[in-house]
Amino acid sequence: MAYNLPVLLNPLVNVVFNCPNPSDSQYKKLFSKLKTEKFILLVPPCDKLLHYSDVVSGTTLIDLCRTYDFVASHVLLLDQDVHSDGSFNVASCQTEFNTLNGRKVVVRSPSTEILTGDGFSLRRRCRIQDVELITNFNDYLRGSENYPLVHVDHPLVGTLIRDVDIPRVSSPDNSNIRENGSKLVRDLTQKSWSSFENILRLHPDWSGILNSYFVRYRNTPLTEGPYEELFHMIIRQVHTKMAADELFQKIPHLYDLIFDYVELNLYDDVWIRIINYYKNEEIDTEPLSILSVNEMETELYQRNYGDFRLQDVTIMEKNLDLAANSFARLPLTHSHAEKANCLIDTLQSLSKERNLHFNADSLPLTMDADTLISFFVLLVCRTQVRNLKSHLFYLRKFSKDENNIKFGILGYAISTFEAVVCYFDDLKGTEKLQRLENACNEAKKLKSLLSDKTVREISDLSQYQDHLKFRTAQGESVLSQCVINGKNEILCELLKNFECIFPLEDILEDETVDGSTLLIQALKYDNSEAARVIVEILEYSCTEEELRIYINKADKHKRTAAHYLTHEVDILQRIGKYIDWKFRDSGGHTPLFTIFRSYDQQNYEEMMTASFRSAEKWYKSNNEQFEFSDHEDEKGNTLLHIIKNNVSILLEYQNIDINCTNKKGMTPLMLYARYNRLDNVRTIVRDPRIILNNFQHPSFLSTFDYARNPLILRELVCQATQFSSSGLAFVHNLKYEAPSWFFHITLKLISKNEYKTVKLHIKTLQGLFHLLLRLYPATFLPLEKALEDLSNLYKSRVSSIAKLETYHFFSMLTDCFNVILREDDSMRRRVLKESRLLSWMNSQNKKKKNSKALEVLKKKIEPEEVSIITSFLRFNHNELSAVKLKLTIMKKLLTFLKLKSNDLTEAYRFLSLFGTEYASKENTRLFEDIEMSSWAFGERATMTCVREVSFLDKCTARLLNQVEQLLHVEIPEWWRCYGEVLEIHKTYKQKFPNMNRSHYDTGIIASFFEGKREKMESRLSSDLAECKQKMKHVGDLISSTHEILAEELNKYMVFKGHFFINGVLRNWVKENIIILKGRLADIHKRAHLRRMDGQTPKLL
């Protein structure tokens, strides 16, 4: 028959499941093989199937999707793989499948890869992008109710080429161009070097010539100088010889390569000679190792008091720290180029303007030559780099080109370095040197006192008054050292008695090289008292604007003081209104997020509550609404995901999606279950917005899988049981407990509103369903289908598919148990204890086995009764057929709603492939909103509804089949028997109208005919009795089946209304509302992000 369902976007899925005419000769071979098969369909992306062609055949992939070989290559056949003991072969790491056309495909579950094997012309590796189950909605595939679709990133066959080359507009990035250009130069240089080395390796005679030159240099005395002229002469002579050799004539930059090669081989020999030459003249900077920036002759401390800014000092200290990292590499260099780069980087770091937002009138410091030399001197003292004169000599005498060291940036750098060396030479034996050494010694004493844990206070701080401006290489002031080392008494005395040295302005601007303010240091080093002192001073001395600026200063990790406020509740309450709660650190975390994630604090709940309330007030004071998206990290974790307890504080908000997932696909509830956050689980499962049956992509683990704590699992399953159709039972786990598999089922107890979870062995469940089928043969429950699905679990041998199929099976078992317990309360008591259930099952089986089929004397059924039964059955047949038709239509509509919504989402994704309008950031987000709103209903809720409708459809179909069996088989058989009885009886009357024998006719002929008559009479009597017996048997069967069926029909009618309202509609509507509210929250978040980017929100 032809189908008139909408065409699906993916041509391969459309051909297999939505073929308009499967009997067509084009598809006859395909569907004749697939008709009764269980299979997995590998689905390549729509983009490739719609917009690509096969290079070899020249055929578009749309047309290939209509060919048998292409489709069959993507169909993986499933074979039975269930053990005799009822257990399963759990999905292995690597599983081999046969395709419909006999080829081999290997599926690797952990790595989500698919590999082509024997039979394929090309070996191909494809990635699994998604897995789903599609409910079968056609009439020509009968192998299964649900078929797995595995979405892969590439077809298994064909060499693809895009039909139309779609240009992607992207603005050129100059930095990338420069980077690519420099990379090209490096690649060419490396290629030349490789060619040069290969020639030397292949021609040993050249290696011998070079080694002779190297030996000549190494034979010079170690103590008579570096012999730089000999070094350069060797390079010139080697270059002259190589330039004349054809082997080297095509190599570019030959002189530079020779220089590098000679330097590489002779550097250690040259360096030892330079060291020996200058060993008595080198500079010793050890006494000045902790020289402070305030001792240097720069404008920083020589300005008038009113012009002095500590901010200038901290900026310069950060430059010094950068320069120190560069200059400290100097002893590790082994070539002139490395030394030159190291020196240039050092000078560039020293003269770097860190704060580009300063205007011309407030630049921190004019970096003239004298200032640069002064800071370079300080740098040398702090880094303690040795052999300065030797490095300077090498830079001046061992260059490739003398012009480079005389002019340009390298010439300036070497001249500055030489000036620094001369400065130290001139400093020797002077009073200035003595003064600097004394200052360093006093500073060492002060630093030692401040770092000594046994010293709590200094009796006379005035003796160190001249050295209180001392700052370490890390930018730590005396105040900083007091804070870091817990010297709070000294800190208070300094702030109280030495205000001239530590004015308020300096307290506000005091930072270390990593940007840590005094408050940040106090919080970082857990010095609560110091933090309170600093906050108190600031509160009484600063304006609100100054407080706001100071508290939101960030260190090098972009963390403000609030990021370190993990347990100081009182400080938080005092400065909370000044904190920028939306400020993100380099890890993308806001202060609120950081506090929520500080789990090891004893006062976690108090701190978390106080920070959240402070953030609320801050938003309100800024005329803003609290936005959860402001506090979402780069991994998609929201405050809901990370909160440890007291989640109710967040659930007060209605504009939050409590079922949102992070980038790992985990909901907040999954994380609570995983990390044993029992308080949060108890709270959130009672929120009407929660969805319990979520599972994680791509692992397909559910919340119940993460619940290892029995108390958490109890909370989950009790709530889930209430959401089931009758609220009596819920099947939630299938676990392997060696050596068997067990189903975990939660039941509601009869006497009180409590629940109990029981374990049933898989064979016990099978035996129970078999017994129920024998006890209640006319039951409308699809127990045969349940047993069939149970035998097919893990048949796919792919973990993700197996888990999806298991979830579907749990849904069917839950519905079956709810019906069973609703109809028979005594069954609940039996199921609560497996041993009791097994005992009851054994007794019932024995009764069935030992009891004989006792004939129950029934009243002979009359044609009028059969007619009445027939009318009753026809009425119910029409009713059931109408219900089944509506359920089938509803199932198809729901399935197509999901499929076409997916198609619409995929179609919007194609927008990224066409035109230039999608390129802009604004339009990209606009399309994302349209794509998200393409789902009129929640996908997950729709598939749940499909499962429940399918269960009701199976119940209806089973009852309809029994009605049809009675109406179209048993009753026609009775009428046939009844007609035969009438016919035989009529024949008997005709043949034997008078049964009295004649007494006077005793002849031979008469006796012959009398014998014939008696035989005929006996045969007719026997046929009549046999036919009546058969008619009675069929009549008894009709009568008893009718009675049982009438009872089941009555139960079904009650069940159907209750289940459709509670199991289908209410759950579907409730879950849809929750999902759509979550989507509304997501749209609200996207609109907020656009506003944050300065875009104008647009209504869709």
C-alpha cells in the first residue's frame, strides 16, 4: 500500500522507514530482507546526504540512498545473544556486525567509533555523534517495535565531494597572517639547516675538515683569552671553501648556517676561555640581593610628597618581575642569538607600559636612559645572574654581523647592558655602595623578624623607620609581610604610628607583582584579623566609590577579594554591597560561584546564604534582575549544579531551569546523586518542576545509575513511583550481582504511605509472567511482548543502544506491575519478598500440573445465546478497533512530531553553511533562538508519551486479538458444527423414519438389507454424537472465554480511562510544561547575553 506521511529530511531514514511504496521493484529486494529483521541503521549527516555526490559514480548521495547496496551497507543486523541462564552478554569494547549485504562493521563502544571491515572497498573510521530509538510507524517492517538509529559523521561507502562549493566569509586576521609568515620563515630556515646537516652526514670528508678547525681552536690555551679573531677566521675560511663546492651552492643563507654550526660546536670552548679571562674582574652583587626599589635613584621616590604615587611603584615592580623572568634565562643560553633575544626581552619588559588606560598627564613614569639603567641595576641585584662581563663580551665579540650590535634595538640593548656593568665597576669601594649594603642588611633583619613565627611584636619599630618603605622582589611591602606572616600587632602599630609612611592612598594602591591587594593577601593567607582591620580602616576613611574600586581590584588571575571570601561571613556582610558579583576570573568563575564551590568550609551554608543574599541586594541596587546565567562557568555548571546543600534558596526563583544540563550532559539532580548531597536531593525531588527520568548524553546514564547511596536512591524512587500511572510500582534498575541479573523494583506499601525497594531475579520475573499467562490467559496485559523484549535486551551489544532499550523496557515493566498490583492487592505482599513469591509460584504451578481438566457441567449453549455473544463481541470489536486506530494515529503523530521537529532543527543548522548573513554574531544567536523554539513540545516528553501510548496500544491489540479469535474463529466453528448436526439429524430422519423391524420378513435378502441399514444407522449416530461433542466443546470454550473476556473487557475499560488520563495525558502535559518553562528560561538567558554584548533584544 502507499503511504502519504510527510517526507523526512534525512533521505536514508525516509527510504527505510517512510517509503511510500515498499512493494516497488526498486525497493522490493531491500524490504523483502528487512521485513522481519531486527537491525541498527547507521545514519550519516543530512548535510552530506543532501549536498554531496560520490566521485566514482558521479551519483548524488540522495540518489544513492535509493539504491540497495548503499542502504544495505548502513544496516547492521542483530543476532540473538542471550545466555541460557537468563543473563545478558553486556556490551563489549569492540563488537563486530554483519551488514544486510554481507559486509563487516566493527563498533567500538568506549571510543564511539565505527570501523569498516571485510567487503568495503575503503577502510573508513566514523565517529558516533548520537544514538536514538525510533518507534516504528510503518506496516512493512515487523521485526521490532523500536529500531536504533546511530548517527555517524560520514557515510560508510563512497568518496564524497560537495555539489556546490559554498564560500564561508571570514575576516582575515592580521595576527594570524603574521604568525603564518614567521612560521614559514622558520620552516624554510629549518629546511636549510636540515639540508646542510644531511650533506655533512653524507660526506665525511667535510666533517673531517670542520673537525680539524675545531681542534685547532681547542688547542689554544685556556687562560690567554677567548681568541675571538680565530673564531671568526675559522668561519670565513670554511665559508670560502663551502661556497666553492657545488654541494652547498644551492643552500640559502650559507654563511649564517656555517656560523651557527661552528658556534654550536665551539660554544663551550669559547665560554670557558671567556670565564677564565674575566674571573678576577666579575661583579659580585650578593650583598645587594634584596635591594629595594626605594633605594634606587629614580623619580619614583624623588618626587615631592604630594606627587608620590605608590601605584607607579607597583606598576614598575610588575615590569621588573617580567624582566627578571627574561633576564634569569641568560645563564642558560648557548648562542649569541639566544643571549641577544634574552637581553632584548628584558629591556622591553622593563620599559613596558602596563596600564594603557592612563592619559598623558598621569603616565606612571618617564623611562629615560638613566631610569632604565637604574632599574636594570636593581634587576641584576635581584636575579643574581653571574658572569655579567663574560656575557657582555660574548655579545660584543661573537656576533654574526657587527652592524647588528652597533645599531638598532640590539645595539641599544648592549649599550644599556654595558652601562649597567660600568655602573657596578664605578660603585666599587664607594660610600654609596656601603650605604646600599647597610640598607640591605637592615632590610634583611626586618624581614627576618617579620617572618619569624616566634616574634609577635617589635619593641621599637622606630629603629627601622628608615627601612619601612622596603619592598621585596615580589612587591611585598612591610604591611604585606605583616599580613602574610600573621604579625597583626605590628600591622596595627604601623598603621597607627607611622601614618606618614603608610598613608591611606598607599594602603589603597599597595599591590604585589601578582596584583594582590592587602585585603586579597589577608584573605588568601587566612588572616581574618588583618582583613577586618583593613576593612575597618577603609570603611571609616574611604568614599563608597573608592571602596568599590578597591574591593573589585583583580590580581593576575583576575580574582578579586570576593573570590577569596570563602568563610569570612562578617567581612562579606560589610563589603558585600560593593562587590561586583558578575566579575569573572580567568577560569570564568564569579565570586558567588567560587563561594558556592568552597565545600571544605565549616560554615559553608552560612557563607553561601550570606553571599547569595548579598548578591541579590547588589543586583537590586543596580536596578537589575538576578541572572543565574551570570554565574555559569565555561563547563556549563550553574549555581544549581555546584551548590552543596540548602538548594531551596535557589529554587525560590521561577526563571531557573532546574533540569538544565552542563556540557557533560549532567543535570543538578545527577550531580547531587553522584556526590551524595542528600539534603539537596530531598528538596529538589519535591519541586514540581523536576524531571526524574533524564539521562546523560552520550553515556545514557540516568540519575538512578548515579545514586549509590541507598538513602538517595530511596528519595528518587519514592518520588518516581508517585509519578507512575497508578503510583504503585516503579522499575528503575537492572544490575548484575554475580552470578545473576536482578531487577530493582520499588513498591508502595498497602498500610501506609511508604515505599520499599525489592530485588527480583530475572528468572523469577520470567517465571511470574509465564505463570500469569497460564492463570489469566485472557489478560489484556502484553506479557508475551514483555517476555520477548526481555529476551532481546543487550542483543544490540552496543552499550548506548542497550541502555536506551533498557529504559524503554523499564517503562513497560512499570506499567505492567502497576496494573497487576492495582487488580490484585495480594500480589503486592508476594512481590515484596522474593522467597514468598517463589513459593506461591511453585504452588500454583503444581496445582496446574496435578489438577486434571475437570469437566464443568454447563448448560447447553443455544444458537440464541451464541447470537447474543456474537453481538456483544462485535460491539466490543468495533469499540476496540476504534480505540486502536486512534492510538495508532496518535502514536504516528507523536513520532512524526519528534522527527519533523528534529528536521526543522537540522534545517536551521544548515544556515551556517549558506550565505554571509549567518556570519555575524548577532544573527548567529538569533538563529540559535529560532532553532531552539522549533520544538513546540519537549522531545523527551514526546518520547515518553509515545512509550505510554504504545503500551496502551499493545494492551488494546492483545484484547482485540482475543475478541477476533473468538469472533472469527471459535464462533464460526460452532456454527459450522451446529450446521453439521442439523444436517446429520435431517439425513438420519430421512433414512430411518421408522425404527421398528419387520417380524415376518426373515429371508436372506431381507437380512442383508437390514445389516446394511444398521451399519448406516450406526455411522450416522456416531457422526452425530461426535459432532455434538465437538459442538459442545466449542460451545463450552465460547461460553467460558466469553465470560473471562467480558471480565477482562470490563477491567480494560476501567484501566483505559485511568491510564490514558494519568499515565499519558497528565504526565505528558506536566513534563511538557516543565520543559517549555526551562526553554523559556534558556531564551531569557540568551536575551540577557545579547544585552550584555550591547545588542538590542529582538522578539521572535
